[in-house]
Amino acid sequence: MRADNSSHLAEAAQRRRLDCIERVQAALEALERDGGAVTIAGVAARAGVSRTFLYDDAQARLLARLRNLANKQPATGRPALPDQQRITTKSHETVVRTLRHANRKLNEENERLRNELAVALGQLRDLRRGFPAER
């Protein structure tokens, strides 16, 4: 009769699973620290695991962490910057304030140029009709 090796197989499967979890966690930590595109396929490839492994109910916490990290990424498709490189709220408000001021100045200049153009077109019309130019 053959020996029952099922306990050894179960232990090896458990070790493989824990090793895969460690690799996925390391990949997520690296992406969080260094930035980069966070996708299921990308993390699976980086960690050397299958996508099926990540979708398994036993890895629900890993998948939730992965999705949370992916949700932090901008919608532009560019990878998120690491936390250390992200702009602070104060800096963001300063940039917005500066851009609004520049926009206001450009709008005022556009309005001034529109008025000058209207006057010039009016003078051109008067000259074509033979009216004396106003000063």
C-alpha cells in the first residue's frame, strides 16, 4: 500500500500560496512607493502570479488593496506619482490662484482687443463710405 503524502502536498501548496502573497505585497509596495500603472495584469506579471490567483476569494484583501491603489491613479491613464512627489493642497491652491489671475488678465486683454478691432472696423467702414475719419 502507498503512503499518504497528502499532508506534504497541502503544506507545499500553503507555502506556494504564502510566497505568492508576499510577492504581490512586495509589488504593491513598490508601486505605491515608486509610482507606476496599477492594473491586475501588471501586478500579476510583476509578482509572478496569475490573475486568477488575485481574483480568488482567499486573496480578497490583496485585491481590495490593489483596487484602492488603482483608484488613486489619475483618470488620464498616466501612472500615479509616489506620495512624496504629489503636490500639496497649499501648492495646488497657489497654482489655481495664479492660473485664475492669468486667465482674468487674458480675458481683459481679449476684451480690450475686441473693442479696438470694433473701432478699427468702424473707421474702415466710414472710410469706404466716404465719411471723414473721427478723431
